[in-house]
Amino acid sequence: MSVWLQITDTAGAVLVFLGAAICLLGVVGMLKLPDVLSRSHAATKPQTLGLLLVLAGVALRLRGGMDFATLALIGFFQLMTSPVASHLVARSAYRTGQIERGELLFDDLDAQLTEPGQEAGKRPEPDSRPERD
């Protein structure tokens, strides 16, 4: 076995270990963080970075063209789906009133969701709307 193969195998093992450790930290964050927005952050950022590091480590170990293409597709779809899913979860949590608005630094969505004639920041709660017959 040549020296370069040993170096790439070692680098691949280190990347896989780092990626797994970052994913583990993301899981701990999802369990320990207090609110929806913090948990959605912990569910996407470390998980995506951890998976990309694991994929890079596996690519260094496999060294095949078809393997690399498959791993690149996995990484691409992870980057496309995870942030979008987290955004949708956070937006639905905001709309259903599960987010403390006083803790937000910026609330750009409030101006978009406020109905004309209402003061911004004083939207009716979802449960207080009149029911339709």
C-alpha cells in the first residue's frame, strides 16, 4: 500500500469521525434546546455539515468515479431539502403561535401577516377567529 493511499484512508477516517461527532452534537442540541427555532437550527446546520463531512470521508476511502457521483448526489439533495424543511417547520410554528415573539430580534414576517387596518404585532390568535358555518 502506498503512502498516498494511507494518507487518504487516514484523512477519510478522520472526516467520518468528525462528521459523526458533529451529527451527535446536533442531536444533543435538538434534545436540550428550549424552543422550536433553536431546535430547527440544531436539526439542520450541524446535521448537514456532519453528513457532508461523512460523505467526503467516504469518498476519500472509496475513490471510485461512480461512488463519488452517488455521494455528490446525496450531498446535493441534503443541501436542497434540509434547509427548506426547517424553514417550513419554523414558519408553521410562527403562524400557529408556538414562538415567543418577544424573544425575536427581528420579526419580518409580522408585517407580511398583519391584515390591513390592524396594528403590526397585534394579530388575532389562530384559535380566536370566528368559526364558519
